[in-house]
Amino acid sequence: MSPTTAPRWRLASETGLLREVLVCPPDHYRWVPTNSIVRRTLADARQAPARAHLAAQHAELVAALEQGGATVHRLTPEPHLPYMVFTRDSVVVTHHGPVLCQLERPQRRGEYAGLIDFHAAHGSEFWRKSSAGTLEGGDIHILRPGLAVIGHSGGRTDEAGAEQLAGWLRAEGWEVRLEPFDEHFLHLDVLFCMAAPGLAVACTEVLDEDFLAWLRRHGIRCLPVSYREAMRLGCNIVALGGGRVVSSRDSTALNAALRAEGLTVLDPELSLFTLGGGGPHCLTCPLSREEDTP
């Protein structure tokens, strides 16, 4: 990309006003035993979700995003890529534009092709492409301009992949924390997500106290979510900006706490996706945000 060419899409935080977002219709989505959450779902002998029910729940998510003022773009789903619906992981958009990630699971590696085609079709050039280790978007949290945390468990994002992205951001003057966690939790967004400027939701009984103290030093307060709620994707929310957030309907205690903070909570029914290991954060890839203030 030419230094004088502005990127098609960019964002500098997880909490700015969401203007454009990428989702993928669940036409071929099914539960695949690639993480601890869906393995537990399948062990409970649950019947596979019907396509009509999946479509209805996904439509609720899209309606919530549009109600929040976002333009929703749709990725073309591929029959052999059932987890393509989780658009968070293959690409993360930064202040300099998109970064192409490198997925760890063999069942998901082919997703990169559709993302390359999508961005090319929209005149969106990649700022960087991950080439060291593995890197997945659910582990990347751009807390605010100049500040980010990248989780690495070795299960999805490994330390080499996290360090490569951190190096690119640090070269831009950013402070970036690398946060290790147990791969049982799949991605860091199972344990932590931003809700609004200065406010996050977090599984405080699991996350390292040093990380929580680091957040406090940076003026970020955490609403606690229990381990049980986190494993039901309770922490997995997406901020829309302007005092609005999308959170799964089943997260009743957290949603009440968010509302007590003065936030408007849009709560689509997403149980068929959370049973597969992904919630609102996983199901969305923000493309463009405008910064707002606390």
C-alpha cells in the first residue's frame, strides 16, 4: 500500500462507534469437535442444529448490529469450511488496516482464501500478513488507540504469532501486552472482552492477577464473569460504541450488570453458536469504527 493511500477499513479500538462489520451466513455451520466447549456439547448428545434455526439466530445478530447503526457485509460461505461463520479469527483490522491472520486448526486454514478475495473486491489492502507461528483474531484485543493485548495459549495463537503482531504495533509506538493463558479456553475472548471505553467484562477468577492489575493501571475496570458463565461464552460480547453492546440473551446476569452501568444491551438469541464455542465477538469482524469517548 502506498504511504499516501488511506486504507479502505481501519479501527483503533474495540469500543469506537461500529460503522462497518463483516459476518458470514451459517449456511454450512455445524458443531465440529475442535475445542473444549463444543466437545462438551457433543458429549451431551445434543441434536445437530437445524439450518433454519441457525439462520434465525444469526438474523437476530445481524438485526442487532444494524440497530446499532452498523453496515453489515456478508462473506460468501464455503461448504467445506463450517466454522467460517466465526469471522473474527481470520482477519483483524488495525489503525493501519487489515492484518491477515494464520489459523491453527486444519479445518479452518482454508478460510484465508475467501477473506483475501473479499478484501480485494472491496479495495481493501492488507497492512500486514501473519507469517510466524499462528495468530487468530479472537486473541487480539485493541483496547484503545495505542494500547493492545494479545493472548497466546499455544492452542490457537502461539507466542511467535503474537510476538510478530506485537512487534508491528510496537514499531508504531503502541504498548502491547502478550498474555499467556490455558488453551482450554480456546481464545482470550472467552475470558475477556471490552464493553465500552474503560470498561471490560472478564473471568476474573481465571485471568492472571498481573493482567488484571495492568488493566487497572490503564484505567480499565472489569465486570466479573464466573468460570461457568465464561464457558457458556458469557464474556464474548461486542461493543457497538455509543453506549451500546451486543451480548447473548442467555447471559442474563452479565446483561443486567451491563445495563446497571448505563449501557444499552442488545441481546440476540445465539445459543446454537455459543454451544459451538463462539458468541457475538467471534461472529463479527469489525471493519470500521469511529472513536468515541468515555
